[in-house]
Amino acid sequence: MKKKETINSAEMPDLAGVLDFLKTLSRNNDRDWFNAHKGEYLQVKAQIEVFMTWMLEHLVKFDKDMALVDPGKSTYRIYRDTRFSSDKRPYKEYIGTFLSKEGRHGSCSGYYIHLEPGKCMFGAGVYGLPPEKQKKVRDGIYFQSQKLRNILQAPAMKKVYGGQMDESMRLKVAPRGYDRDFPDMDLLKYRHYFVSRNVTDREVSDAAFAQKLLEGLVAAVPFNNFLNETLDF
């Protein structure tokens, strides 16, 4: 793992430039254009790594698992896999970064940052777990539902994430294998256990965004810890 260098907040990259690149890419999503502007993409990629290095240096003070994260390997590839898709655009028009102790492809809870013009957001939790791990999370919630509810209702979580998980990820019916009369059944119905916060392009481009993002991720540390404890049990 590459040694993390200390980054001064005054040296933080301009994320407005990152959004500008993505806007231009969305209008020119083909290999010829991308190859001609590969240098610009590599500069954007380097800026994101600097940004994530700063984030991890500070986030690790609240979540020790972040000491295991390599900022250079936390961002997803911009190249799309079009083999089984009707959408043949070769490049993603966003940049996604997942910070977790198992890396960006891990099956544990972590922090996600999504940069896409007009659709920027950040959040925390687990997404797309295999069935056996999904069951471990639900079992953990079944026996500690009040603990999770207290975490969601904590002042910082309510301020940043509204005190609840993403309702669009909730099942209409109770999952199989659990008592239908369980009083906290609403907490078991989620397909993905994730909290999120949308942010505007203006917010992302502001010099204070790094600090605000850090505060938002720190608010979700107990949520991540709870989910990872269920997965590690």
C-alpha cells in the first residue's frame, strides 16, 4: 500500500473542474474523444486521489478501519462493461468512490461518494449483498433492532440523512423466515441497507465541501460499525 501523504486543506483539488470534465465527457462519450483527452482524465483521477487521501487522513480518526484503505484503489474504473448491455457508451459519466476495509469491491459496509453533474451524493452502508450476507445483516437487526433505530435517530444522523435509510430500497412485503408480527419489521424489509444525502454541484464546487463531506461521513460511523458487526458475527 502506498504511504499516505499529509494534505493541507488549502491544497485540496478543485472539484468544479472534475464536474466540468464529466459534463464534457457526457457530450462526447466515445473512444476517439476520450483517447484524445486521456491526459485530462488522468489529471481528474489524480485530483480525486488527493481528495480521498485528505478524507481518509481525517476519517480514520473516527473509524479505525479506514487505516486499511488505499486512496488510490478506492475509486471505481470509469470504463463501462458493455458486453451484456444495450447501452454501448464506453465510459461512465460519473466518478464513484467506495471507502471500506475490504476495498471498493468488498462485501462490507463503507462510505460512498458519487460525483455526477446534477446527481452528486454521498452515503454509507451496504449495497448488493449476496443472500447469505443479507441474512446475517437481517439476523443482527432482528436481535438488536432498537440499537439500530437509536443509531438512525441520533441527532447527527437525523441532520445529515433524515434519520432513515433510503425508502426506495425497501421491500413491500416482509422477508421470509422472520416473524411477521416482529414490531420492527420495517427495519428488516430493506434490500440494501444504505443512508444517503444528495448534494448540489454548487455545494461540491465550494471550498468548504471537503469538511462538510467529512462531517457527513463521520455521522454515519456508528451505522457502518453496526452493519459490519452483523457481518462479522
